[in-house]
Amino acid sequence: MCGIAGELRFDNQPADLAAVERITQSLTARGPDACGFNSQGPLALGHRRLKIMDLCEASGQPMVDSALGLSMVFNGAIYNYPELRAELEALGYRFFSEGDTEVLLKGFHAWGEALLPRLNGMFAFAIWQRDVQELFIARDRLGIKPLYLSRTGERLRFASTLPALLKGGDIAGVLNPVALNHYMSFHAVVPAPDTLIAGIEKLPPGTFMRVDANGKSSQHRWWTLEFGASEEEQGYSFEDWQERTLTTLRESVALRHRAAVDVGVLLSGGVDSSLLVGLLREAGAADNLQTFSIGFQDAGGERGDEFKYSDLIAQHYGTRHHQLRIQEKEILEQLPAAFRAMSEPMVSHDCIAFYLLSREVSKHCKVVQSGQGADELFAGYHWYPQVDGAEDPVEAYLNAFRDRSFEEYADTVQQQWVKGDFSGDFVRQHFAQPGADAAVDKALRIDSTVMLVDDPVKRVDNMTMAWGLEARVPFLDHHVVELSARIPAKYKLPDGGKYVLKEAARKVIPAAVIDRPKGYFPVPGLKHLEGDTLNWVRELLTDPSQDRGLYNPAMLDRLFKDPEGQLTPLRGSKLWQLAAVNLWLSEQGL
């Protein structure tokens, strides 16, 4: 787990090592344990290291193998690297380190791009091939590890975060109107390759890119998610699917338990995180298994914690449980720091929860498991039944998920930002793609391959890595993801969603956390804006020094007249969404 950076020149000039050093040093929080650089003519690589799997200096990066003519930087964790190493040794490769980085390097030499489907893990990496002067860049299937790109006619730069690329210089910091429309409409989800800053893109998940020293490049999708049961699975009963689900999750949790002496779980008290605790116990997690929960002040009549259920699981499994309760004053104090840690602005008010929870967890362990992905894979959200029975599934999805229609977007922002209904067009095009026949499967596909990547997964990566904490997400093991896509929707939708997962979970965890009402990671103070928080948002949005020409003043007046009544279909504050853009831009110095 690390922060990576690099530059490849196209103009026969040496790489700008000073720029790469600035970019790399801004990634220190992601890799607090060590730092390294390597420069070879047109290429410079930078790396910040968080030591988890192999603590020895031999696994330091950038890693260079002069005999093979390869050098690389890598962020992530390859859980099946021992098996891959054994295959490579059988082919005659010899190793000088014990970790997963060298396995990637030699695996690429042996198999090229065919290495990627062999990998089980989360990763973003760049490999320089000295003899052909070509850079190979790849990202994992679900985009668990981020990778941002900035390209001009003279050079390509990459880094683990968008703010890091800004430190390299020569990026104007102009907003991208396509991304702004996505952010304001698609619940802050900006699909790759776009980002809010023009001139900075992100490599899409499940994609690799080749770029040579002349600037010639190509990009390929190496993994796609297909829906529908295989031929041999057509006759599966509900019980069969339950068993397959539980077996695959057991394998995923056990695999991610490797090389993690001090293990924690981010425990919300819901089915997903509770199941992880139970499966970790089955996988042999020792008595020092730690669980962490967070709670906030009640607001707007909404309870700010779910300690009742997280306590139940902690007591049932005898974990070393940590409860963190945050007051409104600390939320306001820590919001700027949380936004500095974001690669892109995120509207979900639970970002601050993950940020503060990660701060607490990092005091006790370096690795946590987290339950992100279960709702998107197993149909846990309320809009899936609406889409399933809809005459017009696309409109049903947009009405349930999108924060505002294009007409309202046009009323919210100033005229120069109204360029088109990009979020609506994106959803319509995605639903029209082959690979998923049923309407609900189309909704699950866009959520699991787009929304999940650029909301929950990005949130967990950004907020945990801000504290040098590695988060492992067992539900996003590609075997689990691919299995979930083959399970018929009729086994997911009943009982409020995630039916097959809930019934499988009954074999592991107490029924009380399965049969409870569905909960979310609540931060009521940022959802029901009132008191000091409302005053803070008002100042942020009306201060003339913060005016970037984004918002229509008439819409701001309307929102401030009824802040409690101006909620999105997903029950988020529209005012908070506008404030989040301003705050993020300020914290990035833009």
C-alpha cells in the first residue's frame, strides 16, 4: 500500500525529477514508512511506501531489475502472490525479495498483459520497459486503487491522487463542465476518465495503457462484468446460490487475512461488516481481532449512531471493540482536513466519518477489512425494485438516484457551466450496452462498475490512506463480484434486498443484525443542516472571496430559505453538495 508517481517525456528531454519529487512527497500520508526515486532518461518514478507484506528494504520501490530491463512502482496488494511466485520459480525466475512487488515485475516479464487476469488483489502500477522504451500502466478490476493522469504534448504524468498531480505544476486548475454536471447530478459520481479539473483524467478500472517515449499510446479494457447464470448454473436452487455465496466470501476473507498480524474491521453494525467479523473468526483471526465503530450527535430527529448493533457483534465474538463518538464541533474542525485528503470532492456526508474513524483505527493497526460493495453487488438499495418493475427503467433509475434533473441543474449553476445533460446521457448509454439483459441487472452493473468505484470505494481509499491505513474489501474480490452478477435478481430483491446474502449470513452471524431495519453510516449534522453547521455552510457559500462564478444566487437564496426541505432523492442536503465543491477547491488551493 503506497503512493506512486511518475513522468514520461515525449520531447527527448530528461524527465523533470523535481516535479516528480514534489508530487511524490505530497503522497507521504499514503506511504509514511519510506520514500524512493528512480530516473532513466525520459522517465522518472517516485514512490512512498507503507510497509505491510514484506518489511525488508529489498521490497523497496521504485523496484529495478536491470537484468530484465524493467523498473516499476506499485500501489496495492496482490493476495495470491505466493501462488504466482511458485509458478514463476518453476519457469526459472529467481527472487531477491519476499513481497508481492517483485512478483508483479517478474510476472509481467513472463506473461506481459496476460498477467492481469491472474491477479487477485487491488492495484495500480506502472512498469517501464527499458529496451523498448515503453510504459505499461494498469488498474485493478474494480478501481480499488486509484490512478490519475495528466498529459500534454511534451509529457505524461501519473499519481495516486489528483491533488498530488497539481503539485507538479503546469496544470491550470480550470473546472471541467462535463464533470461538474456529473458531480451535481449523479450523486458526486464522476465516471472515468473525467475529473473535476480539466487536464487531469483517471485511468478507468479494469484498464491498461501503453505509452512510448514518442507519445504514442493505446488503451484497452482487460476486464468486464457479465451478468446472467452460466449454463451449468441454470438449474441452481436458492440454497445452491446461498452456499456458493458463502463459500466464495469465506475464501475472499481468508485470502485477505494473509500477512496481517494486527487486524481490524470497520464495524457499522450492519449485515456486511458483521459478516466479515464472523468470517474472520472462522479464518483464524486471533483473540486480538479489533472492531471499530463511530457515532455522531443526533440531528433532525435522526439517530447518529448504530452502536446497539455493533456492540452486539463485538460482544458475540469477543472482539477488542473501540467506540468513537464525535461532536458537531469536531466535525467542523476536521472537515477541511478531510477535504484535503479527497482526490475529488465527495458529497456523501459519511466521508468525515471514515476520515475520523480511520484516524482512530490507525492508532491500533495498519490493516482493516471493510464491507464496501455488498449493496451494489447484491441489490441492497431501495431503487432496484423500482427499476425492476418499471415501464421505463432508465427514468426510474434517474428519478431514484440522480440528485437533480438537468432542468434543476441548469437553474443551480451559472449559464457558462450548462453544456449538456452528461449524467443523463451516460446512464442511458450504459443501460443500452450489451452484457446485461434484465433492467435490474443493468442498474446493478452501472452501480457496481461506476458508482461503487467513484463513491464508496474512492471514499474508503482516500480516507484510510490519509492515515497510512490499508483497507481490504473482501466483497470486491473479483470471484465474489462475478458470482453476484450471475445470481438471478429474484434471489437478491426480496426482504428489502440482499436476500441471498442475508440468508447465507444466517449460518454465521446472529439473526438480530440481519433482521434489523436497513441502516446507513449516519452523520445527521451534515444531512440536516442546522445551528453552527448551517451558519458555516452559509458563510462558505456567500463569502465573496469564495465566489468562483459557479452557482446561481437565486438558487442559493431558495435553498437557504428551506435548508431542511431541500434534500436529494437519496436524502442528502443539496446545500451541503454545493458547499463541498467550494470547500474542496479551497483546500486544493484552486
